[in-house]
Amino acid sequence: MDFDNTGNIFINGRAQILEMFQYLTPQEQTRLLKNIKLRNPQLAQELQETSINFESLADLPEPSIEKVLTYIKAPILGVALKSLGVSKQRKILSVCERNYAEEAFKVMNTRLTNEARDVERACDRIKSTMLALAKKNLISF
């Protein structure tokens, strides 16, 4: 609940939906997006964007992963991969061209001075690339 300038209480439904959307299963998210898209396409797009994160990359089909990685340099991928579990790291690296995968793997296993900050930045960079490609309908989730 929030208060407006006159002291009246109002409920920000958009913010509540965006917050709750994070906790839904992928099937529930898809169903909710379809229903919302019929009435409010802009809100549906906003919800889809909030549900995308770097981990979403591993859930994409291989051709979509390849498409995303054509826009990402191997060292950036290597830094971002530090945030994933081994199985997702393997899945993403197995899609990559060998030299690219080796370079990313080397960076992934290198200690960084500000590792937490750098990992977050790398993940955000890949997420923004995924969002841009999704907006252009080059990949879909």
C-alpha cells in the first residue's frame, strides 16, 4: 500500500504483480502472461522482462543460446558463468565454439579482485543483450 498526496491509500497493482511474478513457476508465468497480454500488452512485456535473468540463458534452446553468445565476448561470459552451477555452466559452454568456450572457461576459473561486482555486471550485460534480442523477436523465452 502507498499513500498519494491527498493522504488516500491506493494499491499499486502493477508493482505487486511484478513482485509476485518472480515467484511463479515458468508454466504459471507463461499462463499469466498470455492472459495479461490480451488486456494489457505493455504490462505483459514488462513482466516478461522482469522474469529474464542471466540464468535464463541456460534454459533457452541451443540455437537461441548461440544467437545470444554471438553478441557477447568470451571473457564476459566467463565472468558471468561464475554465478551458475556446474550443470548450467556445462550446458552453455557445450554450445560454444571450442576456442570461445576455452577462453570463457579460463576466465571463469580466474580469481578477480572485485569478483562479486564484476560477476553482477557481466550477468547484467548478458541479460540486456537477451532482452534486446527478445524485443527484436530473434529469441523467445
